[in-house]
Amino acid sequence: MPRKRRKSKAHPVDLMAWEMIFQTGRDYFDDAKDAGIEVDEYGRADDAAVAEAWQRLGEEYMDNWTDKHSKPWALREFGQPAVRRRLRRR
């Protein structure tokens, strides 16, 4: 019997909530706030929370990054996200 295919643990809604913060460092459209991410009155999230989310979701975010003329704020601030190894089938 074939193995059940596993879904990514990164939820698309989760990535969408962090997208503006990863790009600019601020939540301009209240997406993060609506998703329950704490931001201050200027739309900035806590650096530790952003760093954790960047390590968890950054690889997927960078796979979809299309603007080759600029770097996202999170990449400049926290460096390259952790690369998760994908298991190969035999």
C-alpha cells in the first residue's frame, strides 16, 4: 500500500499573514493583526516572533519571491532562512 502523502506544515494562511512583514518589516494592511499576530501601533511585530516565523516559512516565501531587484526586509534582517531537507523517495 502506498504511503499517505504528507502536506506541508506551513499553512498558506499563515504565510499570507506574514508576507507583508517579511517584505517590508511592517503590517500595512492589517493581515497579520487579523491573523492574531501581535503588532504595535506602527504595524511592527516583535523581532523574535518574526525571526521564528522567518525560519519556519522563509524558504517557501523565497520560492515565491519574484522581485529580483530588491531583497525582502526579513532576508536582510535575519539572513537566509533555514532550508528544510526534503526526503527523496526510493
